[in-house]
Amino acid sequence: MNLFMSKIDEAQEILKALGLPVAQQNEMSALTLLALCDIKENSN
């Protein structure tokens, strides 16, 4: 993934790779994924 992609962008790419419908590849779904995985803004 691109070094400059935000965590939200990366999470959306993961949702896409998992085959979720386009409607679920949004910012809210990405933030939910990050929260469930306990990934914070400053996490590596």
C-alpha cells in the first residue's frame, strides 16, 4: 500500500479486498473496522 495512504483509505482497500459491496466500502465501515481491530491513528 502507498506510504501516504491514510488508515481509513487502507481500511477501505481491505473492505474491497474482502469483497464487501460498494455500499459498505465507505468511511464509516472503514472506521468501524479500525475500531474493531483497535487500530489508532498513530498505530503502525
